[in-house]
Amino acid sequence: MADFLLELLSEEIPARMQAKARADLERLFVAQMDEAGLKASGITVYSTPRRLALIAKDLPAQTEAVSEESKGPPEAAPDQAVDGFCRKNGVTRDQLEVRDVKGRPTYFAVINKPGQDTKEVLAAAIPAMIKAFPWPKSMRWGDQSQSTESLRWVRPLSGIVAILGDDLVACEIDGVTSGCETVGHRFHHDGMITIGNAGDYAEKLRACHVLVDHEERQNIVRDGAAKAALDAGLELVADEGLVIENAGLTEWPVPLLGSFDPAFLDVPEEVIQLTARVNQKYFVVHDKSGNLAPNFICTANIDAFDGGKAIVAGNEKVLTARLADAKFFWELDQKTPLEDHAKKLSNIVFHEKLGTVADKVERVAKLAEWLVSLEGNGFYQSSPGDTLHGEVSEAARLCKADLVTEMVGEFPDLQGLMGGYYAEKQGKSQAVANAIRDHYKPVGQGDEVPTDPVTVAVSLADKLDTIAAFFYEDMPPTGSKDPFALRRAALGVIALIQESNLRLPLTHALTLAIAYLGRILGADAAQKVNEYLSAMEAIGLDVSQEDFDKAKEAALRPYISDEGKADLVHKRMRPAVSAILDFFADRLKVQQREAGVRHDLIDAVFSLGGEDDLVRLLARVKALQAFVETGDGENLLAGYKRASNILKKEGNETGEVTYAPEPAETALINALNTAEPKASEAIEAEDFEGAMAALALLRAPIDAFFDTVTVNDDDPAKRAARLGLLARIRDAIHKVADFSKIEG
């Protein structure tokens, strides 16, 4: 057994690529060893800006000998077939064995492979790993780069250290040969370092100011930055991503405290932090009051003889220039009112099929105004003259204005946030400023979910418009591809509705959102959509072409003169809304899975159709889950499935009870007469637990019915009547949920 060391030395590896490179190096090495039948007792992978390294513990000296068998043709086969089998397996005819296979003598090739020296395996594996390495970006270099077959690496590969035990593993790739020598710190050590074996690798490099363990460097950056702040009476603003990045930029990290002119603190804290972080990889700090302090912490890559004073001074100059630019943008942007910034949105294309950002903003504003005017939603109660309605309208029309500001042009991550600051500076109400700042939220799992009415209205409208627009133009997510982040937008809509307990009819909202695209209904879309939906509800959503045309004529003809646009309503609006509702159902299942809600129960409620109020739907699903996990629920589900299976097999031809029913039939009829109205009344009152309790009344009568009554009686009248009872059971249960979708 021996330990193996591999180091791949190169020019600087970008910090953002190092974590994946470590994982890829281990994965490729394990794959090569598995193929050879070798296994290490443990693998450690390191990275610095200039090297990737791997140490594999306890590799055997050689692979195990193996014996492989291959069945060939019968002994009586033509010579050509036998010779071909020999060539394929690398044996001669006299090396073949003859065995009996089902009474026929058959040739077998037995190939004994002796164990292979592990150094030989490694010598072949190292070039293969280097050639297969999946860098996100790579390059060729030198004279050999003229050939497309030459080696590619993230930066020019300059050295390979490969040692098994105390012995060199000799290999070569594109002129780079393996050896036992590497380099130390670029500034703290001259000359080469000779590595004896894997055991002394890390310590020899440490003596030359290189810490190969990335986790050790991260701890030094994290703890050193915190100590530097604490020593100055300050508190570090934690940033784990910046810790990892600084560790990836240095081989000998030394955190140092610097300062900048307090006058820059007039610029918002987020701008200063982003300027320091993105441009310079600096940490920021707070004072004892929790306010941003005029200080920063940089990470040097050398142990300077002056304690880092010159390094700090140089970094202070660079940061001052960056902050001066930020302050200039901050002051320049404020000279233009947000309303004037918003006018420039007409010059920015949102999507080639969906117009400009200005077009989107207008749609969002109309949809947000409708949301806060919607009666009975349990949250918004507003009319066009109310303050809420006015604030929503203003916030929606200004929510994207900061996209054309200098600050957001420099730092796109500040979109929304800067608009909120500029709104405050221009005297907008706090509700309007908050809505502009937070309307993108929530942007991911764990993100804050807004609850302020103005913010929620604008955020919902923005997300619903995006989803509706891309689905209407037939650009939904496919597989793992979601270029317009529609899944995230849908989860955001669900979170907003749940957090504020909004009673929002999604069908209506999505139909209106599509209408506001301006390609179907024109200006007075809200009124027209109301009439359109009313007409559809009067005849049901699933109707014949003839009935649909009549409803379309009645609802929309007074407002549409273009026949082509009228056809779009039928051919594109309704299918788009239906597809979006299915999409929301899928997203809801994903979101609720983490909350312990069963996906099949969501399907059971969605399958009823017409349920697009997510608050009501989830209340029904939770009541259903609690019910089906009880004994009554399990038995009722079994009875329902038995009834449904009989109806599927025997058909739905049913009749009335015109004979003297058996006691179990009478009991079931009485139970249905009691349970059906109770369940309907409970559902109407949104008392879903009560609806489940009403269904529970059917459990015992159904069990008794199946135990004592023959459904497929020879008497046609009895058979029809009993099938009718089964149909009543099914229909009564379907008022609560489609039990056919429930697993188990």
C-alpha cells in the first residue's frame, strides 16, 4: 500500500472555478481507478490559485489478476467464424477450450490478465484525466496551440507532480512531463521545491508560504477579517461568498483593515458594499451602532515586512476612485425624476414578441389596479379614488424606472433597490418607495415575502404578467430549461398569495393579464374580460365549437371588429390560461412537498376543475389529507374505488329503486340523503373539515352495502338501481375531491 500525490501546476485558476475543479479532479481520478480495479482508502483534494492537488491514500502496489471468459461458436462452426472469434479475443485456436452447452460442444476463450503495476495505471490515467477535464473555459498556448488537437487547460499548464509512495510516476502530455518538483509562493520563495511523497507535500509548501488546504485559507480569511474589525471596535459584515473568493485568490492570505472618506457614506450602504465587493473583493464593516463604518477589509497575498501599510494605502486609493464613481452616479441619477427615467423604458425591448419594458410596465400597472379593486379577496378593499389605488398605480408605473439609471447600469443587482431610494429622495410615499424596492421579491426559496398591500399588488402583477405573456406566446419552460425564470415567478405568486391569504381567482387574473397584452381586447380589457368570463361560466368551460362561437359573439363582438382578433380569443387565450393553471398546479406540488402535503391530493382537488383560488384549494387539500389518513378516510377511499371500478366495468346505465330494497340499500340511501346536502353546504361555507365529516357518514353504509348486496343482480331493475347508488356515491365524493387521483 502507498499514498499517491498528484499536483497540476498552472497559471492562476479563477477563484469561481476552483470548487468545481476539485470535484471534477476527484471524480475523474475515481473513474480511472475503478476502471483498473483500484480503490483508495481516502481521497483529499486541494486547490490554490496556481495548483490543483489530489492525495489518494493506501493504493495497492498493483491491480488484481483477473480471468475473463467469452463464449464462442460451436465446435462444428465454419473456420471463418472460429478465426474471427479468436481475433476478437486475442487468442489462438489451440488456446480455446471446448465445453458442453446444451448438448453441443462449444468453444470458450479464457483470458487470464495478470495484475498490472499501479504506477503504470497511474501513468496512463494522468494524461487521460487532463485531456478529459471539463473546465468551463479553457485555452491553448505556445507553438502547439496552432493545432486544434493540442492540450487545453484553464491557464497554461506548467508542471505535473506525480508520486506514488516515494517513487515518481513518469508520464507526459504535450511536452509537460511529470516530476517531483513544484514551486512555492510567487513572492516569498525562489526556486523549486522537491517533494518526497504525499506525506510531506502540504508541510513543505507551508514552509514556502503556500497553504494548499482551501478550507484552512478560508478560516484564516474569515477569522482574520473578523479580528481585524474587532481590534478596531468594529463588526465584520459576514459574506461567506467573499470568504471563499478571497481564499481562492490567495495562497498566503493576510486580512488587513483600511479606511475611506466618511463623506462617501452619503451613498446608500448597499452601493458601497457592492462597490467594495464586486470591484475589489473587500469586506465592509459596521460600527457599534450597526451603521456602515468608513472602513473595509482587504485580503493581501503576502506577509508584508511593513505590516501591510503600503498594501492598505494602495487599496484605499483604488476604493476611493470606485466610490467616487458611485457617488457621481448616485447624485447624477437624482437630478432626473423617476417619471422621466420611466419614459426611457420605451427604448428597451422586453422581448421581441412582447414589446418594450414600457409596454410591460403599463400592463403591470393596469393589472395591479385591478387587483386592489377586486372585491371579496380578503385583503384589498379599494376603489379608484382610494389612496391605496393611487399608490399602487404610481408604484407600478415607476417600478422599472431605475433600469435606465447610471447606478443600475453599473450594478444590475441593485435594480429595484435604487428605485426605492430615488423614490424616497423625490418625496414619494413610503409605501410607493417600498413597492418599487421590493416588487421583485420573493426571488427564490428563503427570500423575504412582502406583505405590504402596495408591494404585493405590484409584485403579483409583475409576475402574473410575465407568466401570462410567455405562455401566451408559446414559450413555457421545457424540461430543465427555463430561460425566463417562469417557475421562480410562479413560486413567487404562490408565496405572495399564501403569505397575505389573498382570495385571488387565478383564471380571471390570467385572462386579464393576457388581455392586457393589447393584442386581443384593446383598452377596456377589464370590462370585456368580465363579460367574456361571465359568458363562459354560463355555458361551462368545456363547450362545443358552436356553443363557444355563440358565447364569443355575445360577449366580445360589441368590442371587436377584427375577425382575426376574435379568433385569437378562442385559439390562444383559453388554451394559454389552461396551460398556466396546470403549470401552477405543478409548482404548487413542488412547493407543498416540502411542507409535507401529498401531491396526489393536490391533483385530486385540481381535477375537479374550476378551483383556482389557491387559499381555498390548499385549505381543501389539507382537510383532505387529514381525512384520508384516518380509518374513515382509508375505508371510504377503498369503497369509492370499488364503486368506481364497478361503474367503469358495467357502465353508467342506472335506474330508480322500484322494488323493496334490502336493509343495507335503505341505509345507504338514507346516508346519501343526509351526507350529500351536508357536504355541499360545508363546501359552500368553505368548511372543508365539515365536508369531510359529512363524507365520513358514508363509510359504514358503503361497507355494509358491499358486504350484503349483489350489485350485478340478475334482475335488470335491481342492477340498474344499485349502479345508480354507486354513481351517487361517486358523485357525492367528487363534490369534495376526485378520489380517483388519490394513491393507495
